[in-house]
Amino acid sequence: MAENSRFPTEEHQSAHTSSLKRRHEGDPEEFGSPPKKVDTGEGHSQKVASHYNTLQECGLAERSRSRIVHMRNFNNWMKSVLIGEIVEKVRHERRDVAVLDLGCGKGGDLLKWRKGRISSLVCADIADISVDQCRQRYDDMKRRSHPNERIFSAEFLTADCSRELLSDKLSDAELRFDICSCQFVYHYSFESHSQADTMLRNACERLRPGGFFIGTTPDAYELVKRLEASDSNSFGNEVYRVTFRKKGEYPLFGCQYDFNLEGVVDVPEFLVYFPLFVEMAKKYNMRLVYKKTFHEFFDEKIKDEQNKMLLQRMQGLEQYPADGRGRLASDNPEEYEHAERRAKTSGVRLPLGTLSKSEWEATSIYLVYVFEKMS
């Protein structure tokens, strides 16, 4: 990594985090916000809202033809396992489970909350059209449910959760949550200290003691490592691409990069320096329970037979080689050389479940986190 980098290496993070502890209550400028912002006002927020508002909702048939259909299913499985485990943990202590879905999008996790038999849900997102579609999904789910099934109550809020306080918008001013879920969203708030803090406040302020803040976000260390290994300010493959404005300097806030994932995401994002994230969360009495990369999480959870069966049902991996009824996600044989090697070196018989090389590389930039409210 370049010597003038302001984004600490993992080897240096312990000393850097100790410094942050001493400065945590000081001037937000001390956290390293960049001297010059790419956007002013709500410019970036509107880009995010506009992107997700214009992203078309496609049916299952069209989604199945996507180059990254299995990666999307794989990521969805990761969320399912995470959400399922945390809901189950809360249900050991409480009969009624209240959830805040922070950055709910079009409601992709509604069925997970239904499966978890939660009691109430608040869905919040910056994109108003997405919120409307989320509400419609909920109404359809409730209408089609069995008469004897108890479906959770739901409230839907359109808000920039990095700039607006949800407590000012909730219909019940006394509402408290057991879980806040923030899936593939928190990194948008790291444009500035104030935005990251407001997002954290929305996520954690109304959690009950013992409640959990869970989520998924890009792994800043992995992104920087791949950038530094690149001979340009960009890296990626046939399904994703990450392009930084500048190589070699990584401020703690406002470190913007452009992220493109085929057919799903094409919007600017910000690096989340995780040790700083952990320190900021302490302001709201949050303790980090664990942080794992997607590969670490997968390797651990796939050992459970129920999780393995769920992965099969969700088609989170594709069959290699393909049978006569289907085709592989990629026509490039090099995309499956790792599957061939695994079969030869480990004695696993073909066919086997896998992702293409490009999809593995794309999904491995993410991590899973769980915080717990202490008091």
C-alpha cells in the first residue's frame, strides 16, 4: 500500500483504533473527513435514490437468465442464514419480535421476516418507489396468506436514513426494536462523519438492551487490497467492476468509488473503515459480536445440514457440469477451472455445486457483522 495512504493496513489497525478511542468524543473533523467532497448537500443521496427507483423489478423467469443469478441467490442465502439465526436468538428471550429493516429496498427480505414469525416490522428506505413496491409486496403477501396465519404488522417510511431521524417519523413514538437489519446499505452513509453517525443512531438508538444490529457491507480492506494489486485505479471481472477516484489515499470518510454489478448496482459507494465503525457504535452502547467475510461465514454455516438444504432450495450454487436441461452461467471454460481442480484434488465427484470464478470474486468483497445492544 502506498506510504501516503490514510487508510490503515490491518497490521496497523490496533494502534489506529486506540487513537480513535481517545478522539471519539472530539471534533468530527478529527476522524479524517476529506478536505474536498465529491458531492455537496444531498447530491449523492439523490443519486442512490434515483438509481434504485429506476431499477426495474423483474420476474423470476427473467432473473433466472441473469449472468449473476446464482450469486444473487447465494447472497440471499447468506442473509437468510444471518437473519434466521438472530431472530431465533431473540425469540429465546422474547415472544414478540420487533424489527427495523434499514434500507429495505423493494422488500426482498419480507419472506425472511415472515419465516421468522416476527410481530412487527418497520421498513425504511431513501427510494420512495422502492418503498411503495415494498408495501405492495407486503399487502400481496398478507392477502395470499392462510386465514389462520398471523402476519406481522408493518409500517413503511421514505427517508434518507443518513440525514433524517426515523424517530421523528414513526407512528409510535415509544416503539422499541429487537433487531435492526441493514443489508448492503450502511456503506452509503460513510460519505461523512455526521451521516455515518445518523445512520448508526437510526439503527441502534431504539434497540432494546440485548437487541441486535446486523448487516452486510463491502469489506474495505479487501477492496483496497485489490486496488493496490491493480495496475490502474480500477479492478474487477466480467460481472463486477470497482473504480476509485484516486489510488493510494483512503480517507476515513468520503472515500468514494464507483461500483458496478451486472444488472443490479451502478452507483457510487464509500469505504467503511471497520475499526472506526466499531468505535462509533460504542456511542450507542453497541458491542461487536462478530465480523466475518462472506467466505468465512459460508464455510462455517454450510456445515449445518439445514443450511445446506436451504442453499440447495434457493439455488445459491449452480451445478457443474450443467446437465442436459440447462446451461452454465458463463460460456468461458476458465470460469470453472477451480471446480475441476477441486474435483481432482479433493476427490469430490462431479457434478458439484459452485459459482463461476467471477461470481466468487464478486461476492468475496463483502462481510457480515453483528452488534449487540448492551444497555
